[in-house]
Amino acid sequence: MFRKIIHLSTRREGEIIDLTPRVVAAVRESTVREGQVHLFVQHSTAALTTIEYEPGALADLVRALSVLAPDDAEYAHNTKWGDGNGRSHVKAALVGPSLTVPVAGGELCCGTWQQIVLLELDANAGRERSVICTVTGE
């Protein structure tokens, strides 16, 4: 098993960061040829998923999440804590904190148009984020 923490800084809510090159580098560093890589973001207002990393698809994702958890809705979290990021927690819970990708021949098994991304969802961004990258296999 190989574990690496990917550290990154975000600037704003709605930012989508392509993690694919960093994950590819971690898989190569691990020397695992056949197995899987598991990613877990250690924050409740960020999420991980895959998407075609192009402006239209990214804008569509941001828009879809804003429909599911609108900025102007009332959130009990905001009432309790006063930090204004209730929607951020809801969006992160909907997308999820983890992702697993197969590894074959020492390479990620992502599709041609599929990239691994971190979604910065915190209304109070920029943040320092940590993604635990665990590679297992042979």
C-alpha cells in the first residue's frame, strides 16, 4: 500500500481543480501496476468526482449544484453557526468526499474525457485542502 497526501489551495467557491496529473504522479510513484487508487478529501465543504474538464461541463455542474442547494435558501447550519456556508455542506454531501479508480498496467483507468476533480464548495473559500491518495495492489 502507498499513501500520499495531496495538498492544494483554493481561491473561491465553485472552483473546480483537475487533480488527474497529481493522481497519475502518485500512482507512478507507488509502483503499483494492478490495483486501485482511492481518494478522500478531508473536508466537509469540498467534494471529489469525475467530469470532462472543459468549460461547458464545468459550468453545467456548478449550475446544477446551485439548483439543488440554492444560495438564497434558508439553512439551519447558517442559523446555528452564522458562517453562511450551509449550502456548501449540502452540496459536498450530495457529491461525496471520496472516489475510487482502477489501476491497470500502472495507469489510471479513466475514460478518454474523464478527469478527477476537486470541487471547492465553501462559501467562505479560499481554503487549504488535503486529499488522501491511497494506492493499493500489486
